[in-house]
Amino acid sequence: MIQIPQTSMVPRTLPADDTSAEAIQSAQGLGAAQPDPGAAAGAQGDDQLGKFSALFGAPAGAQGFYASPDGGGGGKKADRTTKADAPKVSSPPPSTPSSPRSFDIATTTQQQIDDLRKTGKKLDMQLANTIENAQAAYGGVVQKYPKVKVVVTTSEGNGGHPVLVIRGPEYQKGAHVHTHYHGDNATVADPLGSKAGINARIRAVILGEDKQAVFVLPEEANPSSETDSPRNNLKHSVNWSDVRDQVKTTADALAAAEVKDPPKETVVSFHSGGGMALDNLVLRDKKGGTLLKADRVELYDCVYHFGLEEESKKNPEFFTDQRLRDWSQTPNGKAVKQIVYYQGTDTDHVRRADVIERAFPQAKFKMHEMSKEPEIIDKDGRLTDKYESIDRVAEDVNGSGFEGVRLDRRGQQIGKAWLAHNFNPNHHYRTVGEFFGKRP
């Protein structure tokens, strides 16, 4: 067995299809290991209302902010990865601010990306960053598998912010559409080896488990320009204040990816601080639940009460279980067929799950408690025999993986090993790192 790192891991190689040689040469290793996400709960600052408003656009009367379960903080500077080589094409015609703009990562040129940056506009800068990061994260996939399509688009349903769309090679057999709102310390275009493990899970799904899958990944209002990766332990607080309409976001994304037939199945999911996207969608809806729609709702350790506990009676707007209960009374809520709750660190999950299960009597309800799943790490901090089968090594399209150095508690090298797709395998990140995209 191999000792899991207590301080850091220094990647020796990175998958060739996803990262440039320059980025590999500049890799400087990870920061300190992340604490358990639940440890940040209840952290306070001097200006709680200001923090809450900045992150979520708090309503009048809000008095404070409960730190999201997977932490927050400033980002760490990292060298930008570069996109895969792509043929030059002409720039798309100009569009109005309200019209979706779409960029296929296989044909978008560096000049187009640079032109977006030159405008100096916030949304254009976000588009440029997302396109470039998506090219680095998925360039090798679309090059080797031409039937896979990866597009960066925009949608007023997401406040005009980028939306990454990844279309599986057999979508024409009947698309299984999965719209996902991510949590802290992440972007929609994270590479292999990120803490949440979304990239590795998407690859596993569209290339094997479910080739009909189409992933719709809306980006938050203030995303980091840098991605989370084994060489950049991103610390960033998510902001879902601009989320407006999941139904429109998904529709715009499918149009951009040229998915013309009605989906065979629709899923909407949320991870961690992404639960605030769910809260805001329900709170914004004045037309009876029309802003959120899915056959299945997947809750990845996101059912939190986003507000200081002592203020809980004053700010029930941000109780995710109660917002789901409100939505359950709408036509779209009553049409839900299944709800899956992946519990990681939320300690009040039993009561909150009961609220949700009771609110959707017509839907199948399934609970996954990560504390009852097979352990990856034993009590002495060593990897268990289940490690390879549960949190498998991230491999690129050429079969290459991440080779890292294992260090003990004193920082002494004790050997080498392949790194799994999720380099911080606590219960909070294991929810998405192991189950994202799986059809229960």
C-alpha cells in the first residue's frame, strides 16, 4: 500500500493531450492539503452582510453569510495551459449582447480568443478564459474522437456567463442531458486531476458508460481565470448571483451543440456551493416553478443552510431543502421522477433528506451516505486496497496518467505512484468524483 500525502505531491508528468510542454516544465506542485470541507462552516469575518451580498446577492434583511462547505479564499497563480492545435477559421459574425455566442474548441483560433480579451469586457474575458481552458482540458479528446463535440457558449439564462457543453458521440440515439452547477474551488473547464474529478468522470461517461450523454456546465458569475489541477490547488468562492433560468440555459446549450431532437432524459445537479444556484432559481421564479426542470435531480453534498445558524430563522430563503420543498409544489416539481442525495459532510442530512423525500412523494428517492461507502484511506492515512477500483487513476486519451511523488508527514519522499483523478479524496469531493454522471 502507498502512503497518501500529508503535505504535498509534486507531479512529474502530466497527460500529453491536455497540457502544454511549457506548463509541464513550470509545474510547481500542490499547496497544503485541503481540510475537511465541513470545517469551514460557520467561519465569520468582519463584514458578513458584505460577503454574503458579494457572493449571492442577499435579499433585504440578510444579516450574514455561512461559509460554503468546501471552503473559499483567494486563488493561487498558476501558469496557463494552452489549447490543442486547431485550424484557423474566420471569426463568427458579431452578435447582440442578448444573443448566445458559441465557440467550438476544435476550430476556435488563438486570434479569436485574443480578440475577445482585447474588448476588456468582463463577459468577453470570461469567454476567452473558458475557451482556452476547455481547449487544454478536452483538446485531446475531440482530436482523437471527432464525434465528441465541445462548445463554449453563452446564455441569458446564466446571466450571459459562459456555458461549457460536452456532447457524447452517440447523442443522436436520444440525448441524456445533464446540467450541473459546480461548487467552490472549481471551474467548468478543470483538467484531469482536479479535486472534484469532473473531467475524469465526463471522459469515463461519454467514452464508455453513457455515450448518449450531453453535459451542460454553466459557469458562475465571477469565475477564476485559473483552473484547479494537481499543480494548482485552487481556492475560490463560487458566486451564483446571476443564475436566472436553468431551462433556458440548457436549451441554449443544446442549440449550440446542435442537439436538435428532444432529450430522452434530463438531469439537473448541484455540488456544494452550487446549492445556491438552486436556491436562487427557486427564489427568482415568479411564474410557478418554470426556471428549473428535470426528470432527475442530483444533490451532491449541496443541501446546506446558507446563512449563519443564529440567523437561521431570519434567513430561511437560503435553506436548500426548503427551497426544494417549495419547488415540489409546482408543475415542474411534481413531474420529477427521481431525486438522488449524495451526502458528504452536511451533518444535518437526515432531517434535510426527510424534508425533501416527503416533498416529492411521486419521485423515487435514493440516499448515498459517503461515510457508508468503502474507505479510500485507512485510519493511519494509508491508501486501502479499494483505492484503485474506487478512485481510479486519471488517464488521457493516450493512456498516460499522473505520476507523483508520495511524501510522509515530515515531507520525506517515500515512493512514487499514479495519482487518481481526485487528488483530495475526502467525502465532500468523493460525491462528484465517484458518482457524477452515473445513472442510478
